[in-house]
Amino acid sequence: MKIYDPELEYVSDFPYLGAMVTDDGGSDIDIASRIRKATMALFKLSKIWNCSSLSHRLKIQLFRSNVISVLLYGSETWKLTDAQLSKLRVFQTTYTRRILKIRWYHRRTNIEILKTTKQEDMGRVLEKRRWKYLGHVSRKRESAMEVSLGWEPEGHRRPGQLKQTWQRVLLKKLKTTGIRSWNEADELAKDREMETKGGLAVLAATSHMLSEN
């Protein structure tokens, strides 16, 4: 490919604004990159984690603001698989245990540790971030991002399993709250009040009330 005189080299992946973009649109390389960077950020704060004069509460706050924020940079656009989500959960719980010096013989479950430290499960955090991102894009009427999210190719697709896309990942989760179509999700996401109240949590509660009635 040429632009004016220089010839551009074809590459399978490249960094863009701190995230890794791949030719297949997958998230594996980007997630691996974020885990490495978050691990580096974590070890730079080793003196803080080993400081006995600092409270557990403060350490967890620093962990969330200085490490988890690095880990989840750009996560709103990830097409997450169960395996990828598992890696992120392992990172969160493993290093929470190390920071708080919780060993295997203490016999404390990951759920118990997250609850004690007032951290949300990684899956829940990512759901909220995707919902917030959808609302941001949906409110930008006729923008390139909004058009691309609602675009569907013409013609017939090849036989076989559907390819995982960001839209399908989000819609699969939204269906558990009673939303059945992308247009319905798009309209709800434009509501700023819904976004500030947690989006998916509100939808889940609303769906539960409707099912009871």
C-alpha cells in the first residue's frame, strides 16, 4: 500500500493510543500487553505493598487506581472470551492476595476476598465500562463510531459459527436483562441517568420486577 511516495508495510498488529490493534480485530494481544504493563506498574510499587505502616484499605485503593486502571485501559472495546476474562480475574485476585499477604492455607475464597476489600468482580467492572462506552457512542448522533456499531454487511455470510464481535458480546449479556435487540439497547444507552446508576444493574432490577408482575 502506498500513500504518496512511501510504501506502507503490512503488519498483523500495531500500537495505537496505548492499545494494540490487530488485523483480525481480536483482543488477545492487547490483553496480554495490558497484563504485562499492569504487572510492571504493580512491581514499581513493591515498597508500598511491603510497608506494614499502611492500611490494607489504602493499599487496595492504590492497587485499583495505579494498577487495575492500567490493566483495563481500552477495555471498553475488547471482544472478551471466557478464557480472556478468566485471565483478568486471576490477575485481580492473585495480586490482591499477595498485597494483603493472604496465603492458600488461610482458606479464603476469591469471592470472600473481593467482598472484604470492596472490589467488584472483573466481569462486572467490564460490563459497566462497555455500557458506558455504548452510551457515549450512541449519543454522538451520526458519528462514524455510531454508524459502525449499527452497521450490518449486506449479502449472505459463510456457513459456520458466528464470529465473535463486540456488539454480540454486549448483546448476549443484555439479553439476560430482558433486552432483545440492538436498537433497544442503543436507545436505553443514550439515557445518562441509566448510565450513572450503573446501567446493567438497573436493567437487571427492572427486568426482575417486570417478570414478577
